[in-house]
Amino acid sequence: MPALPGLDPAWSRTLAVADATGAKHTWHVLDNGVQDPVGTLLCVHGNPTWSYLWRRLLAAAPPGWRVLAPDHLGMGFSDRLPEPRSLRQRVADLGDLTAALGLTGPVVTVGHDWGGVISLGWALEHRQDLRGVVLANTAVAMPEGDLGPALIRMAHAPGVRAAVTVGTPVFVKATTALSRPALPADVRRAFAAPYRTPERRRAVGDFVADIPFAPGHPSRPVQEAIAEGIRGLDVPALLLWGPRDPVFGERYLADLRRRMPQARLHRYEGASHLLPEDAPQYAQAVAQWVIDLGTPPTPPARPAVDAGRRLWTALDERSADDVPAVVEVGGTTVTWAALASRVLHLAAGLAAAGVRPGQRVALLVEPSADLTAAVYAVWRAGAVVVVADKGLGFAGMRRALRSAAPDAVIGGRPGLAAARLMRLPGTRIAAGRPGRAGRGALGAAHTLDELEALGRSAPLPAEVPVDDDCAVLFTSGATGPAKGVVYTHRQAAAQLELVRSTYALTAGDRLVAAFAPFAILGPALGIGSAVPDVDVTAPGSLTAAALADAAAAVDATVVFASPAALRRVAATAPDLSAGQRAALSRIRLLMSAGAPVPASLLRSLRAVLPAADAHTPYGMTEVLPATDVSLAGIEAAGDGEGVCVGSPLAGVTVRVSPLAPEGIADGELTDRPGVTGEVCVRAAHVKDRYDALWALERAASRDPGWHRTGDVGHLDADGRLWIEGRLQHVVTTAAGVVTPVGIEQRVERVDGVSAAAAVGVGPVGAQVVVVVVVPSDRPRGRRRRRMDLAGPDLADAVRAAAGVDVAAVLTTAELPVDVRHQSKVDRTEVARRAACVLAGARAPRRARRS
């Protein structure tokens, strides 16, 4: 076998094994050679790859575990055979090989592509040795109504098969061409190395011919037996999935999850069919999962909450009130009594229409009374709301919602049209009055009005247990694809109680939520709410007048808005009328979160909200709030390294995990003042888990009961938390780690600088600090995205203020920010552009996140 990239020649071995007929065949196997192993990973490749696919898993094997990766007979560097091999024979062949190797348990099978069904066939026949199952982009059955993967069906056609799978290397090359970004040329050549001639590719065509698309196919009964048999496999399972796979799409993943409900899942967004190539980190994930089989992580203790209070309890308590609960500015006003009645009838109607406890319902409804009623009805029916707001953009919403796999979708006309474009699964339910033609075009089986009418004569579903899931929410996508975050009723109830007590909210308060998802919490808190007239995809479009109109409509006492929204409010305040100023003067509490909130911004709002006590709660989708600080508290803390976000709230504990020189947070959790590290939080309202992201959840909760936030900061001597940036944005210089926020704060105080981003350029451990600034007199038009070297005077001023060695100072007209809050600087993108400029290359367009 030739030398190949990433493959240790010592792993390669051959052995002769007799099959059921007594004929001997030479197998090629990759074997890491562990003697007296504690267990074995049996890795089975698909078509037209070979054992080279598993080289990273051999390199990252769990301690004491042997890794065996054979080439199927006729494939890779194993013997070529005179006759085709059926599925039944291939399962038997694998059993003959493991017997010859003397393989005994515990065994974890690992399968990809058609190697998945073969590995599962082996697993069913060796249950006594089986410890677990790992599958990556595979299928064991054709879901009902499916004719099979389109690409494979094309290659399956007899007239095409011989040409593309045997006569030419098209099929072999096409498989490795599915990866994005493209695989290196030497890796593509390595995958093709065993298949250089038609004779060596014959089994590739035979494999395709043996795919049992039709019920009458000879291998169909074997496939169906395996597919049904795995329902009884009661061993742990791990599914690793590349969502961009054009061969095995979402329906195959859904089928596997139905057959193996115990399986953990991790979706590697952006990965395609060859997941072990597209997501190299899969090997470490598998190794960790296998280690956990022997010593499972200690589950955190469940928080104690008042189980008698549910998310709809406050709504029930105000069900006789004839005052506004939800106000649509310029539209509908719904009283507490009407909202409570509608929620109960909708819940019963949803249940009568087939929505079951635990099922997921995606909500694609504009902020409105319909949205609020739908959320509480879904909860009361025992189902789970899936919320991905428009701020993620269409592509981000599609990625998020498809990962959540909803069973139903409730949407207005635009929402259901988007659901169709996104190819979301599930029953469609229309909000509003779409009309007969519109309803048909949108595929709506029901309307909310119909379900409400149906629910008037249907029984109300029983309340689900407090530890059942209630919501899948999504992060902002500021540091990568938006992540699904799952909350249970218990955790959501704990969050609401903390918010209520922290901010002394009572039934006499009313909320204006300039960030739409927060508006739906009003009924759970027992306070009326309104959403201002604002484009939810552009928080910075909120004007002072729009905020005032919403405050007047609900007689508001509380406002929640992102920093981007508040900057616009402050800028447009001179246009307010006397009546609008009067409405804003009644606001007693202002809350802002989503990004660091400068004290200067809060001070500028005193003229707009003169009676408001300004607070900036710190947290994230996974745990909010965790700490809180008022403007007075910020001013008392003074300047420091980072942003002061205040002290932990009641019941919240904060620690940091110190940073290693490589920028990794691997130190023991500590509360020692001044130690910089990853911020870790323990609280009753921390999320239950990440959805379909097992590896991320395992890493973020590796300290039982603690959530690793990904933020970097330190605690001061008074117990206040200071945020210094994101873990992935830490700059690893030769002199040690450098965090960005303190640098940015100091630079932004330089005359002529309106914004700054400090980033690292270069290899880990030898990075240099580059500061990119937005001058106050920034250019407009086509030059707004361009980066240039700063002039000598500005560069000197920035270096003098930074407090660290700065290798280069660049200018730009604007800094890229997150799509949801439009407040968090995307330092990864800034670093990418800066590296291009400093290398003398033109910065390419912003990288796509998929």
C-alpha cells in the first residue's frame, strides 16, 4: 500500500480468512494494535470509500481501546472476488473476519454510508459482545414513500451503473467531490488509490447493484430485518450527521431516530456526506462518548421549584381580568380574560388535531396576539415550542428549524410560505385568515380559528410533568451557526421566578419588548406587554417615537431593548412629541442585553427615560439572567479590564476556568479575584441541553452542574464579574494570552475613533494583536467594507492607548456584527479580513455559515 496522508503504515495489515464456503480471501485491515484492549471499535466503511476513512479515529482512539477498520472484500486493498457479494454475505463476511481476529466484547460498531447497515447486521448477530453503536450519515430503511437517494438511484440504473461505477472513476471521484470545502488533492487521491482500474472498481458497481430499492430485490428482506431488529438494540447509540448530505437527507436521520430513540445526536452544520472528512473533530467526539460508556458523567441535580406554578399559572390567575394583556401597536388589544380563554380552547384544539405531548411545534408567526396565544396553547397542550426569530435571516432560520425537526408548524402567510421553501416537516396550521386559495397554496391543514372552535367541545389535555421539554430556542449565531437550546418546564419556571424577583415585577407592571421573543414572556410573568413597530431583523430601526407609541399603548413601566435599538432611540429622541415624552417618563425600569452596553449609552438615555433605573442583565440563551448591574453599579465599579456585568443573582454561582497559554480553558474552576478564564455558571435556570449537538453539550457541561459559557472574564475582589471577550477570540501571543474587550474599550476613548475590534492574526501561540478601528469620519458607499492601514498619527494614538503590543492598526467604515442584536462584533470575520489585508491580498467576501 502506498504512503498516504494521515495514515500510519504501522496500522496496515492483511490476513487470510475462510468464508462460509471454505474459500479463503485476503482482507486488508487498519489496526492500531492495542494489546489486551479494554474494548474494540469496529469501523465499517461504505461505498466507494475504504478503511482510510477511519484514519483519524485510529489516531484518536480512547485509551486502551483497539480500533479495527477492515476493507470489505472487493474494496480497498482487500482481495477482488469473482462474484458479487450480497448484503447477507457481507454481514457474514464481517462476522468471519472478527472471528478470525478473535474479537470479543465489549465492541462498539462504527458505520458510515452502506457500512452502517452492514455494521448493524453484525451488531444484531453479536449482541453478547455489543457495547454501543455509532452511525454517521447512513440509512437502514427506505422511509415510507421514499424511492431512495436520488444520486444513488441514478447510479443504480443498469445502463448507467457500468459506466459511472466501473468503467470510469466518476462515482469514486464524485463521492469525494461532495465535501465542502473541497478535500485536499492528496486526500482525494488517497481515497481513489485502491480503485485505479475497472477491474479494481468492479465491487463498487456490485455494491450499488445490491442496494434494495425495490421490495422484490434479493437483499430487501435482509435489509428490512436489520431495520426492524435495531428497534430492540438496547445499547447506547451515537448519531453523527452532516446536514448538507445530498445522499442521505433529513428523512433518513428521522427514521434512524425513530428506530433508536435512545441515540444521542450531533449535527455538524456544514458537513456533507463524508462526515469523517468534513468534520474531523468527530474522532474526538467518538472517543469521549466511548470513554463515557465506562464512566458516565454525573447528571446535575434538578433545581427545586414550585411545581404548582406552571408557565401558564399567572395567565390563569388573571383569567377574570378585563384589562389588556397583549397590545399590538396600531392593531389588536387582547384582555387577560380573552387570552386565557383562547389559550385553553386552542390547547384542546391542538390535541384534538393530533398534536401530542412532547411533539415540537415551530412558530413562524409575526409578534402579535396570535403568537402569544399560540405559544401558551402549545405549552398547555404539552408540546414544545420551537422559536427561531427572523433576526437569524432566512438561511439561519432554515438551518435552525430543520435541525429541530418540528412535527407541526404554526405560521402566518409569510411564515408558512417560508416553511414550504425550507422544506420543513410537519402539519401546517395557519394564523390569521388566509382564505381558501391561500390556505391551499400554503398547505395549511387547519387555522388557529378552526382549532379554537374545535377546542370548545374537546377535552383539555392533562398537564405534562415539570421535567418535560417546553422550548427549543436558538442562540444569536454571532459566533457560528445558531445553536438549539432546550429548556424544560422546570428550568423555564425557575428563570421566570428569578426575573420576577430580581426586578420586583408585579401585576401593576407592563412591558415593552423591543426584542420580540421577550414579549411572549409577559403572560407568564403576569404583566401586560407590547412590541413596538420595529423590523425584528433590524433592531437598530427602533425609533424613540416607536418606543413611545408602544409604551403609551400599554401604559408601560418596563422596557427591554438591545444596545443597537437603544442607540437609535437616543439618536431620534429630539423628534419626540410632548405626549410621547410623557409616555416614556413613566418607565421605571430599562433593561438592555445581547451585547456589552456602554455606560455612556445608558447616560444618554436619561433624557429620554428620566425615571428609568437602567440595568444590564448578563447572560445568554443558555442561561439568562446570570448577573445584573445598574448604571450606578457600573459607575461605582469604574474602569477595568473588560465590561463589568455585576454580581451573580440570587441562586446563581459564577466561577472561571483559567486559561492555558494556548487559549484553552482547562483549569479547575475558581472564584479567586483577578484570574482570567472561561466563565462558568451554575443555576436552577440553566438550559437542559443543546439540541442535536451532543458533543457541544458534553464539552459545555463537562463540570457536572455547570455551564461553560464560552465567554472569558474574571471576578474582582467584590465578587463582580467582568467580561473580557469570547474564548474563541482570545489572542495567543508568544508572551501569553490577551483578551480583546479591555483593549477595545481603551482604544474607543481615543479622539477620532468611534468603534474598535482587537483580534489575533497568525498561528496559535505566535499570534500578534491587530486593532481595527472605525474612524469618526468613516467613508461611505462602496468603501465602507474596505480595510486600510491607519495613518501614522492614528496608529500611534491607538498603540499608546491599547496597553499591549499592537502589530498593526487598520481602519474600516464598519465592523461586522451579529444578525440578531446587531451589537456583537464578529471578531472572527474581522480577523479574517485583517489577515488578508496584512498578507497583501484582497479580503474575500464574508465566509458563508452553513
